[in-house]
Amino acid sequence: MPRPRNYAASQKCVKCLSNHTQMLTTYFKLAFRNILKDRAYSVLNISGLAIGLASGILILLWVQNERKHTTWSMFDSIITAPIFVSEERGK
């Protein structure tokens, strides 16, 4: 049975995919070994990353909520935020 014309290219792609998965596997093994080797430093880094991501997501959710306040009404074009002006006494 004759091989398809792009057989070499398909085999090259399979080898390339195999190399990429092998590379990722190696990276994950190294990361896991380093996490186990330096536990205190890893816990500090991972907790800092988690706190940073959580606070960033909360800030984005808060901004999204604040931007929605005037879009719920059909009169949203005339709704404005109140501005308080204080008058000086004695004038």
C-alpha cells in the first residue's frame, strides 16, 4: 500500500508532538521536585500567587458591578451620580 504524499510531514508532526509532551512532562517533574525540596519557599510563593489572583478577581468583579449601576433602568441616560456641594457659612 503506497504511503500518502504528506506521510513524512505527518510523522514529523507526531514526533514534534511527542517532543512537546515530553518537554512538558519534564517541566512538571522539575517543578514538583523543586516544590518538595523548598517547601517553605514554595508555600510562600503559591500562597502569594493565590492571594494576588483572588484579590485581582475581586477587584474586577467590583468594577464590573459598579459599572452596571446605571444600565438597569430605561432612564439610564439621565441618571447621574449625586454631587454634593458644601456652602461656606458666613457669606
